[in-house]
Amino acid sequence: MRYERIPLSQEDAEIYLEAYVPEQLKSFTRKAILVIPGGGYGQVCADREGEPIAHAFLPYGYCAFVLHYSVGRKRPFPAQLIEAAMAMKHIRDHAKDYGIDPAEIFAVGFSAGAHLAASLGTLWRHPALREAIGADVGEIRPRGVMLIYPVITADPAIAHKGSFCNLFCTDTPTQEQLDAASLEKHVDAESSPAYILHTVTDQLVPVENSLVLARAYTEAGVPYELHIFPDAPHGVALGNAITAGTTEKWNNPAIAEWVRMACAWADVLCRQPQ
């Protein structure tokens, strides 16, 4: 397997893409998955939501790419969206070299990383993107997004406030800023289809984040698949012993099926017209 570390910024060495590319087979073209770890926009939790996720997708016919993006209040939104868009453009521009189908590039994100993945799926026409990377906006939109316990809304009743404060580099983001990053407000008929997973007992990002997104998708007529599991804390990652550590409820055989189910969902999606 080929591993590469691809810089995405000349100013900051911490903004980069990790590529996990299996040996090419002449008779098989792979999909690609952009993996976006969480961390509340305060850090990138790549130890549990980066490389282990990339490896989990490889047996299902994917090349995997892990994004390391701006966190820790270094740069305000839309810097993170621009970096994710740069990653998407890199993958698509190098599809032939990686042996992937440029029409079958997905993004999977966790918590705040899922907010960024969902931003790719809903805000891919953001005016800052064309100005920053000179790409046609169609090069940025994922074929589908997989959102695992996602941060979605800045609604104060159900928001993970810290993620939005870190995203905008202030403890007091304006209502205009919050509205710009509340993704349920931006879903439309051209948003990327979504696979969504959450747990009822998520103590950090309330399950209502996924529910309001699903409602927005329903109203927009965009396909999605929603899985709500009854009992596991925030940060379940793969749901198995690889990422569970000493947290017993992170090791859940039912939740551990999500990668297989998400890949099956993606396979069906790719057989449908865009």
C-alpha cells in the first residue's frame, strides 16, 4: 500500500492530507473517501477518527484520505471549508493516478468533522471556494457524505456551542455567523445525499442535530439514510475494540456495522443517476 502526506498550505505545515492508496488492480476502479476527524474544531482527533477509519474503508474498495485542517482558533470559517475543498480537488485531480472513479468521491466526518463533511455537501457553492482555489464548484461536491454523530446546528437549545466558538475564533459569534454555519438552513435539492448516524444518549452533541438535518433533507427531497442507536456515548468512532479503548460502551457490535452499512448505501447511490 502506498502512503503519502500531501501539504495543503504553504503557510501551515499542520494543514495536510494523508493518502492511503492500495495497489491498483487492472480490473477494478476504487471509490475514494475523504476522512475528516472530529475534535470540536479545537483539535483533530486523528488517532481514533483518522487512520483507523481510513483502514476500515480499504477492504470495501476505497482509497482513503485523512484531512488535517485548521483548528484551535487559528483561522475562522470558511478556512476549514476551503481546506476540505482543496482536499476534494486534489483527490479528483489525481483520480487516475490513485486508480479511483472521480465521480465516486465521498466524505465521512465525525462530530465537528462531520460538520465539515456536511458543509462540503451543502455549502459547496460558497463564493469563497472559487476565489480561494480556482476550481469549478462541481469539483468540490462529494457524491455523498457520511455523518457520524454530527454537529449540525447552532440552535442554542441543541448546539454544541464550543464547536461554533472555535469555528469562528470567538466566544461570541454573531447571529449572522451562526446562521451561516447552521447547516440545516442550507440544505437544498443539490445537497449531497447523506448517511447519518447518531446515538440517543450522546452527551456532547444531542441527537437532535441529526434529526433536524434529516428533516431538512426530507423537505428538500434529497436522499438520506438515518440510523439512531439507543445507547453509546459521544465519540464511538468504529464502534469496536480498535477505537474503544477502555470505554466499554464504545465497543458495540451493532454500531460497529456502520462502515459496512455506509459502504452498502454508497454502492446503491453510485448506481443511481446524479
